[in-house]
Amino acid sequence: MDCADPRRRAAFWALALGHLEAPPPTGEEWADAGLDHVVGQDPEGNEFCVV
């Protein structure tokens, strides 16, 4: 990923994901499972979803 502050971004995602190393599910996987989600933004404005 290209970003202005990689350490800040890494710290944010480590906290947001609880230090999970597995890739997040795609939007299609969430929709097929019928799960609700919330869309947020990291410190640089990149969107992410939380189930």
C-alpha cells in the first residue's frame, strides 16, 4: 500500500483488526452470508467495512 505514514496506518489496522493476519472477507462474501456491516475510514481516508 502506498501511504504517507506507514507506521500510523499499520498501528491503526492492527488495532482495528485485533492483530488478525488473515485477509478480510470480500463484500460478496458478506452479502452472501447476509451480514450487516459498517463502513469506516482509516487515518488517511481509505474506507473499510466492519461486520
